[in-house]
Amino acid sequence: MDEPLIDRMRSYGETVFAEMTRLAVETESVNLGQGFPDTDGPRSLLEAATGHILDGVNQYPPGPGRPELRRAVSRYRARHYGIELDPDSEVYVTVGATAGIAASLLALVERGDEVVVFEPMYDSYAAMISLAGGVRRPVALRPDPERGAFTFDPDELRAAVGPRTRVIIVNTPHNPTGTVFTAEELETIAQVCREHDLLALTDEVYEFLTFDGLPHVPLATLPGMRERTLSVSSVGKMFAVTAWKTGWVMGPEPLVRAVRTVNQFLTFSANGALQLAIADAIDHEGAWIESQRASLQAKRDRLAAGLVRAGFDVYPCEGTYFLMADIRPLGHGDGLTVARALPREAGVAAVPAQVFYDHEEEGSHLLRFAFCKRDEVLDEAVDRLTSWRKGDA
């Protein structure tokens, strides 16, 4: 195990998140650091879960997940993307997407295998690659001069692949940059996978949170990719119930079977009552999902405009809960220092983006702000940041 990496994550990444939360509480700050909504999902979903609990659905469900949920997941993948999945062998329910990603990496990666990741990256990727004995090969996402959104250099992607490369992790819509990979970008990734016989692990938890009419294109829909792709999603972002920790892994039977073999010794099963409620919501709450998408797009625009007024440069956000803001126009260059100062000086908490990078210098000038909050909360944050900027000038 890569002990220096684990120590670095424990002392830096994990501690920074905890520190931002602690500072937000201590200073009574507006917390735009944590990526969870401050409102609940559809009432029917909550009532259904309550009903199933009161009706006695409180014991272990089947290890692979309730068949009702596996069938619902299979139906929505076919309905939205044309991906036909056998719910009995190609859908597996996990305790949130994080557990699905963990079990997938532990199942696919042997000691010394290399895993290509796009940085900035969701923090669990680095931890699980290390626990599996793998080696990360990061490829930087940087703002496209024309499009504005973050993208990658195809040559850098190809250069990251070597004889020990086993897996490419693809997160789209992407946390924290807000990028939604285009069909062309995904085809580049697919071509690399096909040429080098690589597996793909796709993190699609924000699949229904794309904006401005942009589609989410699962990598598994591209030619030659279904048989080599494990896809992970969850209910947390779909229905704004992040504490429910119910997700699913989807893909060809041999890969899903490998995940199941690992996960039976990790979490074994997820909450059965919640699974039943989620299955019904997936089939019947499509209108709520669309209303959430429209609401979050408006919140994105609201916070982006406010951050610009406060003096930040804000990068385009095509999906997710997050905006990336550049602190250099404010005369600052170290995001960690600014993030630590903001709760006490401005009464606002954000996350320094460098905690999402292996190469921290790539993101040292960036802060991540979450916009999945009530409008009045976003407005209060902007007012405080604007006052702070004036006092800082």
C-alpha cells in the first residue's frame, strides 16, 4: 500500500474538507463547500420509504439488491440511453456510488496496475486506487480557450497509457469542474480503450444534472465500449437524497460478477426499504427530475453572476452542483489560504480545488462553490463575498 499517499490524503485532503466544515460551523458561515442540497427530494419518495419501513421492510435484502430496483435501473438505462441490461446479472446495488466505485476498483485493479484518472478528481478515486495497490496516472483537465469549459489534451491522455495500464476512470458530468464530456471527447477516450484493451469505470452520478440542453452520453453507448465498461450511478443526486447512500453498478456480467464478489465482503447489501421507494420514483418521478434540473440551472446562473460581481472569474459549468472560480483577479494565488480565510473574514465557506489534484499547482488558484442551495442562501453568500472583497481591496 502506498503509505505516503494515504498519509497525505489523511493529513491534507480529508482534513481540509473537515476543516472547512468546522470553520463554517464555528463562524456561522454560509457553507458552499459541501455538495449537498438544503431541500428534500420528491414527497412521494420520502413517504414511500417511510411506508416501507413501517410495513416491516427492515431486514437484509438480497445481496445484489432488490429485484424491483434492479429492474427499474434497467428500464431507465434503456429508456434514456438505449442500453439494454439484464437486471439479474448486469445491475448490482451498492451503498452509494462511492461503494460501487470502491468495489469496482478493488475487483479490477491488481497490485502495480495503472489507472488513468482525469484531475481534478473526486477524492475517493485516489484512495481506492491506492488500497487496490494500483498506480495513478493523472491527466489534467484545463479550460478550453474557445469553449471555456475544462477539457483534456488527447496527446496527454495517450501519453498516460502504458503497458501496465488497466483502467480509465471517466467522471461525466464532472466533479468539480462542471464539465460534460462531449461525444468527441468520449470517442477519444473510447478509442484509447479499444486500442490498448483497457477497461473503463464511469462515474455518472450527475447524469441527470446537465444544463443548457446538453445531453449526457454514457461511454458504454459508444462502439466497442459496452463490453469493457462498468458504469456507476446513484439516487443521491438524481433525487436530492444524498444521505440515502444507494447506488448501482452496471455493465457486462463478468465485470459485475467481479464487483459482486468483492462487495459481498464490504457492505454486502443496501437498505431494502429505500430501494423499493427508489424503484418506484425512477419509474414515475421523471417530471421531478426535470424540474430539479431547471432549478439548479437557474441557481448556477444566480451564483455565477454573483461571484463575478464579487470579483471572481467563473468558469462555465455544464452540469453537477459546482462552480469553479478563479481567485487571481482578487489578487490572490493560493486557494487553500483563501479558503481558510473566507469563513472568518467573509462568513462563507468554499473548498480549495487543489485538494482534488495530484499536481496541486494545477488548481492552486481555484475554489469550488456549491450552488445546490436555496436562493436566499446563495444571495447571502454573494453579499458577504462582495463586502469582503470591498474590505480586502
